[in-house]
Amino acid sequence: MIAAIVMALACQAAPEKETVKIPGTKVSFEMVKIACAPGLRTYSIGVREVTWAELRLYSEPGPKSDVDAVTRPSDAMSYFGEVVPQESRAADMPATNARWHTAVQYCAWLSKKTGRYFRLPTESEWEYAARAGEKGAAPEKSGDVAWHAGNAKKMTHPGGRKNPNAFGLHDMLGNVWEYCLEFDAPPVYGPVLRGGCIATASDEITYASRRLIPQNWFQDDCVRPRSVWWLGSDKIHQGFRVVCVADEADGKERDAYASRVAVQVALDKDDVDVKVEKATPDLFCIVKGEARNGGDRTIDELELAVYYLTPEGAPHWIDNESTKPHRASFSRCWPVLPDGVRSEADRKPLKPGETRPFVLYLPSTFAPDNEVDRKKFGAMVTNLRFAKE
């Protein structure tokens, strides 16, 4: 293990940085390439947490958002009102109060805008990037690299004002908790966050810092069903950063190959409630299906979108006629994910002719019967990565 860490540090001695420009906008962000992580594939990760300037390009109405004008969340600023402090919503501040759905969908939007494959980091990818070769439980001086309860003054801070780690990454610890891709006990809906935040005690800022969403992050959302997109709370404690696992160089090949992956969804479903501590439960249904690689190339990562169907058989992405307009009634899953923490079967590449089952917790729909068929579901491949040949 020590030899592997030494090798990784040698590879990362001069971090390979790039600036990614979001097409059609003046907004850009930096990424660092992680090329020598033991047991992990090469990936790039955001130098800083996603800012409001970046997230607003996706979440707020306007021509820059039109890659997908259907599956956008409700407008964040109108949703929050004065719950989130104005100073915490500045363009260069880390975007907060997003739910896992918003973070995942932002990554999908960014993928479409750039032709690359962005998503949230797996826990393994996140922790390797956070440690940057450090073997201890925490940095020697957490205050040098992290905003925490002892120095943040109860406010989030723009990325880059604390020292970076050895990979050149800022705020991997502290400032805001960061969403990871997989759930705590998949497929049960239970987003995981890593790294600590401005309310975390300095002696609790560690590379293993990890939590689920607590009840008080929902406390100001009094409307039911609860928003799938936003956390209605003045607790500005959670955000996210992105990773990129495939570049635009083979983007057209990946898009074309998606049609060769057949996805079937079972017609039966189970309704289920997911509780967060003592809070009113979120309402989901359990959907099962199977993906088959009908092409001639091996896939080592596969992303699917799963959704309800309308009575006419078209995708039903969001509920408009409900107490929560734009409420998502779709979700995403990764039946092939080699760098994940799930079963060995899920980590194996999907070879030509092979199938892979999946199980998904889908947000329940509250649309009227003339808009949705509650017994029928569809699915599509939204991104993939080829195995090295």
C-alpha cells in the first residue's frame, strides 16, 4: 500500500490542471487529472466546489439552460426566499441547499453542454482526491486547509482562500459537505456526503468524515410532497463538486453506442417510504430492470435515466400539476460502476452480449392520471465509458 501511495505521489508531483469552459457562457472552472490512484481508473476532479455561477446556468430559466429545458429544477432563488442568506448566494460562493437530484442532474446537463461525461465522485474517488497521498486521519493543521466551526464564522467562503492539498484541490475538507454518487445502502435512497462543513468542529474534520442528510436540513420545507430538488433550510452546509470520467474525444462514439444498449424495465413496482430521522417520509417507488450490451465493445461504466411514462408512452420527467411544480419523477442509476463501493458484480465491466440488472428508487409522481401511467416506466442510456482495449 505504501509503495502504491509513493507511486501515486510521483505521478501527481506536478498536477495536470485544465480549465473547462462551459460552452455558450463566460463561466469556466478548473479540474485536476488524477491518473495514478491505486485500484481506480483515471478521472479528473473539480479544483473547487461548484459555485452558484455554475449551477445557475443550469437551474435558472434562460437560453443557456436549453440543453434540456424539461428536467430543470424549480428556480432556486424563488424557492428559497430569504431562507438562504443573500451573501451566501453570491456567484463565487459554493452552491448550497441542493438535493442529490439537483447535483446529479447538473452533472448530466454539464455532460450535454460539453460532450464529456461528468458525474459526482464515488466515495473512493472522493477520498483519494481529498487525501492526496496523506496517510493520517486528518491534516496536521486543519485550519490551514479547511473552513470549520472554529474559523468560518458561520458563513461559507469562496473556493481557493485556504491552502490547496498536494493535488492542488481546495476545500476538500470543510466549507460545505460534498455529495457522493452512491447511496449509503444502495439501492435505498440515502445520499452520502463527505468532508465536513462550516459547522463541523475542527477536531472532527477528517478524511473519513461522512454523513447522511439530517432532518434539520428539511425543516423549512413545509409543503408536501417535499421538493426533490432543494433543501428548504437555513443550514448552508452541503454542496458538491464534479468529476469527469470521459472526454469529448470519443463523445460521438459514446452517443452512437448508447443505442446498442437495450434497457428493459419491469412493469411491476413497489411503493415505499424513505424516512429521514423523524421527518415526514419521502415517497418513492422501487423499479427494477436490466441492461444488455448489444454491441461489440466492453463498457466499464453505464449511466441510465429511468422515468414514468405518459399514457401515450412518452417520458414523464416532471410533475407540473402538483403542489411542487417541476417536481422530478425520474432518477438515474449506474448498473456498471467499477470504482464504486457496491457489490463485485456491479464493478465488473459489461461485455458484449452480457446483461446487468438494476434496482432504482424513483420519486413518486403526483401528476393527474391523464398525464402519467403509474404502472409503466421507461429507461435510456444517458452516458457510458468504454473499457480500455
